[in-house]
Amino acid sequence: MQSEEADDVFEKDDEKLRQAELKRHEGKEERSTVFRTQYRDLRKRVSAAAAAKARPAAKGRGRGRAAAAGSAAHAKAGAQFPAELAPHQLTLQWLQEWMPPGGRLQRDTYNGRWECNVFGVRRGRAWRLYGPQGSAREILKVAWEIAGEHGVGVPFRW
């Protein structure tokens, strides 16, 4: 009889251990499910943010014929690009107006140059080699050459 009672006690203890193990396992499973969904949501947000960051910001120029004409500064037929650039014209905003549609210009002060990105092609022209005004003129020429290779004509005269 004692062995039967002992077996009952062991079975009860085993049942308690089994129930505790099941509860612990269920808790882990719930936590892992929650973690998986949170991780998946975070991964989606990060990839969406990275995609948004990789896309260039809209500059107010649309796509199509109106964009091919360039900005208002040189959209007039036969506009002439200035032969000499005054120091007040060497602003990023002023030079950006003369860039091809979709092109981006930036000032690289660390390397001392103007840098452009047109149709995914990056080029730069050094201030030391051409001077600030000359490098601005040269980088705009390079930008329009790249745009010309992609079928966009120059709407003004050099």
C-alpha cells in the first residue's frame, strides 16, 4: 500500500511539474510571438524610412515636358548663361536653378568642390583647379552634358 500511495504522490508531483512546465512554455511562446510581431513591424518601419530617405526630395519640378524645359530662370527662349559669375550668384539656390531637371547640386566644402548628381551620375569640379566661379560654370556644363546623353536638351546658351 505504501508503494501505491507513494506512486500517487509522485504522480501528483509530476502532474504539478508538468502543469508548471506547460505554463512556462506557453508564456515563452506568447513572448516569442509578441517579439516576432514587434520585430517584423520594426523591420517594416526601418525599411520604409530607409526607402524614403533614399528617394530624393521633390524639388517642385514635375516629370514630362514642363520639367524638360528646366526652371523659370532659363525657361525663356534663348536665355544666356552669364559669362562671368558674380560672388552673389555663387549660392546653391541660384546655381540649382540652372541645373537640368531632376539634377541635384551640392557644395562639398571638405574637398573644396561643387558636386552634381544627374540621372544617377555623380561628378565634381574643384575650386582650386578652376576657381569658385569657373568650377560652378564647369559643373553646370558637365551636368547638362550628362542630361544630353539622356535626351534632355539645354534650353539656354553658354
